Amino acid sequence: MVTLAEGGADLFIPKVYDIVWSLIILIIVALFFYKFFLPKFQSVFDERAEKIKGGMAKAEQAQKDADEMKKEFEAKLAEARIDASQKRDNANAEAARIIAEARSRAATEAAQITENANRSIEAMKQKALVEVKAQINQDAVRLAAGILQRDLTDAAVQQDMIDKQIDGMASADQGK
């Protein structure tokens, strides 16, 4: 077994001169650290703090620039939408004008075609009427020639007979 020697617990307690010399060395190291290393650390810390502040300022400026660019973009977008709306309205108005113009032209052409058709029909009607009258006259002359047993091929005789017949029909119509 191990027995404690006299003053065994005192072995762990330093002597006063050890404490004093340790304090002196600690103060010298602290002064040396304070004099040489602390200013270098402080300048590095200050430099980093400045970089961080500068970075934050740049970030704030970039955010302001981005916000400004966003506002400009939104303004341009709104302007483009208005411009597109105006162009669409103009195109719709132009389309309506073209359609109205085409309808007007079509109506004019239809009226002209109708008028031409009516004139053509009237001309055909007149032609048919003239042909029917000529045929009736020929048939009447042949019939009268057959009835009268006379030669009615002479134009003067035919004209005289037709005029008398027309006068007779006109006077008969007036009497009614």
C-alpha cells in the first residue's frame, strides 16, 4: 500500500514564487500579444467588417437597381399592352371598314347585275313581242287571204288592212 508522505497534498499547491513568475510571464505574453498581435487581428477584423458593409451596400444598391428595373419593365410592359390593344382596335376597325366596303361594293354590283338582267329581260320581252306581232301579222294576212280569197302579199295592202284592224280594236276598247 501506498502511504502519503508528509505534506503530500501540498505537492499540488504551487509555491508563491512560482505563482509570481508565472504571473510575470503571463503579463509579458499578454502585453506582447496586446502590442503586436491584437492590432493585426483588429485590422483584419476591421477590414472584414468594411468588406461586409461594402457588400451589404452593394447588395442594397443592386436591390434598388433591380427594383427600378422591375418598375421600368412593368411600365414598358403596360405600354406594350396598351400599344397592342390600340393596334388590335385599329385592326378591328380596319377589318370592319373593309367588310363594310366589300358589302357596299357587293350591293352595288348586285344592283347593277339586277338592273342589267332587268334590261336584258325587257329587251327579250320586246323582241318576243315584236316577233309575236310579226307572226300574228303573218298569220292574220294568211288567214285574211284565205277568207277573202285575195292576194295580200302586197305590203301596201297589208299595211292598210292592219291599220284598219288596229283602229277597229282601239275604238272597240274605248267603247268598253
